[in-house]
Amino acid sequence: MTEAVVGSLTDALGRLPPAARADLLLRQAWECYLTDQAPEASEALQEAVACYRELGDRLREGDTMRRLAGMLWCPGRVREALDWAHEAVAILEQLPAGHELAMAYQMVSELHARAERHDEALFWGERALALAGRLGDDEAYGYALNGIGRVEILGNWTRGRTLLEESLALAQEIGHAELGDRALFNLAQGALRHRDYDAARTYLERGLTIAREQNVEILGPYLLATSAWLELETGHWDGALDAAVPLALRERTRTVLPRTVGLVVLGLVRARRGDPGVWEPLDEAWALATPVGELPRVLMVAAARAEAAWLEGRPEAVLEAVRAVADLGVARGSLTLAYWRWRAGEREPVVRARRGTRSEALEIAGDWQAAAELWAKLGCPYHASVALLEADDENALRSALAELRRLGAGPAAALATRRLRELGVRGISRGPRPATRENPAQLTSRELEVLQLVAQGLRNAQIADRLFVSKRTVDHHVSAILRKLEVRTRGEAARLAEQLALPDDR
């Protein structure tokens, strides 16, 4: 669309009466949001606020401010979002209490919950719940339950799960697909946090089904990001990349959080496999997370950077990653950060922490066997093997080495080998496992699958359709294949695969 056409449309919009203009601006904001134009959506909502102010329509002015708050959070403008939400409450509290005020209370609660400010989130969430209950407002009540459940689930899986399941049931009863998908997303997040991976997978599958069947586009990227993290933690790294790469490669997106997760997962898989290109996605994730300042995302990126530095044998860089979070003033006694300080060589007593997993605490305490057993029970083979790196037992270290080689975790496998040699063990195989010896290029199973299809003459879009992944994901795999085979073209890759007799890993 040319600038002249845009200008004429803007002029026409400006000549409309304020009420009609505000209505069109709200529609424009929604369409811009759905098409990844968050700045344009926010601008339209601010103009709509001005229209309602001109009309003296305080109810719609306050309600539009509440909507604007939610829109501003998506691209990471968190402080502005909270300011607009509080201003919406201030306006709406001067009017008879209704749906709009209950939703404004809920928005303030939601913004605090996303930053894991427990007390503030509960205070505003309970106000929203009480008002919605008095009004008999099912939609607002469902959202309030969802918000309170989201914050409760941080510390109490059973309590939070109950509230979110109640929100989900209400959403199904009133036919509110977006509320139902939001409840499923929060349930999946809670399950992932408490390492109930089977439950997380079930909730994700249900959420993605709703998103597809009922065109709930809003939460799709969040569900995909959660899926990427789930696959990463459970050792399914090809699956993690399938979910993460499309998010990481999207430069324009309505919300920065899923892209941040995608970049972190991409960087961590590369770090754990010993692939190049680790720091580009992790640096970009840090640049996206730090201006927002919310604890969960900043801590996630910092921990990933610490792990990547540790795998590279750079303890000072590990501590630098930890200090970067402390400098932001959002660490709050995190056990995760204490764990990485310990991994970097700091052995002083660790202060009581509010966040983290029992497995990390067991590792810090020196009980590597219990830590490994717990990680294994949870379904985290990589973490279980890393815990065994602290063992002084040859059998335990050999078990770790075998599992790390199976996962393709080269750097950690090298650490296991070094520990065995420190114990005086000799005769440790230097070569890759048998499956890798048959695969000199050390392609992953998914890369082998893609290479076989390339050799059949399929283009990337056709491969994407065949494998049920995005074209960008296939683009990423093909680039990795060309790099690992040290060739420049698809034809060269196919010919080399034939010469090397690379296995069809399908």
C-alpha cells in the first residue's frame, strides 16, 4: 500500500465522528495484533482512548486502557503496561462496578503474575474474583480464576492446578475458546515448572488442538515455546529445534517472550551438542529479555548463558552471567543462580533459595547419586548424566558417558571422559558410539531424515509438508547439513551422502 493511499485513509478516518473513529480503531488494533503489528495496534488503541476521552465516555476509555495494557506487554513494554492498567482501574473505580472494572483488576493481577510478584498478583486477582462473583460475570470470573491459578501454581502445584482446571471447566461451559486455551497454557507451564512432564505434554496437546480447531491464534506461539522447552528438558533435542527454530527466526512477532524462549532453546541445543553458533541466539535472547526486566525470562536466559559458558570450560564467564542478573536486581535468592555459581567453582554455603529444583539442591549438597536418580525419575536424561559428573565412581561415570554419547552431548561427554581419566581409568574409547561411526558427518536423526528427502529431489517446502514442520525449520536443518558435510549445495550434499553411505535413520 502506497504512502499516498495510507495518507488518504488516515485523513478519511480523521473526518469520522469520534465514536465511529474509535470503533474502527479498535478493529484496526485487533487486526494489527493478529498480523504481528504490535506497535501499530498500540498506537490505534491510544487513539481510541483519545476518542473516548473526547466523547466523555469514561467507561469505554477505561476499558480501552485495559486492552492497551495487555497489548503493550506483548512487545515487552512492561512498565508502560502496568501504568495503563492502573490508570484504567482509577477511571473505572469512579463508575458503577461492572465487567470492565473486574477485567481491569484482572489485568493488573495478570501483569504482576507474569513477573512472579506473588502478593501483588493475588491481591488484584482476588479483587477481580470477588467482583465477578457479585456480578455473576462468568467470563470475568473465569479469567480471575485463571490469573490466581497462574500465580498459585508457582509454589503449590495442587492448589494452582485446581484453580486452573476450574477456569478451564468454566471456559468449556460458556464456550470461551480463548479462556480455555489460556488455562491449558498455564497448566502446561505449571506442570513444566514442577517437572510433571507427562501432564505438561497432555495439556499442550489439548491446547494446540483448541488453537487449531477454533482458530485461537493468540496463544499459539506460547504453546509452541512451551513445547520447545519440554522437548529440551526431556532430551528430545530434534523435537525441541522443530518447535524453537520457527520462533527464533521470526524477527517480527506480536510478542517477544516466545521468540526469547526459541532463541534460548536453539542456543542450548547447540551448546549441549557442541555445535557452532551458540552465542548469537543467546546474545539476542539477552538483548530481548533485559529491557523487560521480568524475573522469569531474565533468569531463563542468564541460566542458559551460564550453562553454555560452563560447557566451554569458562568458569569466569559463568560467574559473569550470574552477576549480570544480580546487577538487574531481580535474582531474589535464586537456587538456579546458586547452582551455576557452584558449577563455576564457588563452594561457600548457598543461602536458602526461593526458586529452583530439589535436584539442583542435592547436587550442591554433594549427593550426586540422589540427584541423578531424581533427574532420571523425572525424565531428564541429560541432567541426570551431568549430575553424575561429580561422582568418584567409575561405573557411574561410565554410565554418564554412555548416556551423554547417546544424546549427542559432546561437551558434557568430554567432561565425563576427563573425570574418568582423573580417577586413573584407562582404555576409554575416544571414538563416537557405533551409530555415529556409521554416520561420519555426525548428523542428527532429523538431519538424516531431511538429507534423505533432499537426495530424493524434494525442495524445502515439500520436505516441510512431508515432515509436518515449518519451511523455516527445514531451512535450518538443510543449513546445518551443508555445514556438517562441508559442502555448498544440496546436490553436493546428496552425492556425498551416497558416497559415505549415510544411513537412512527414518
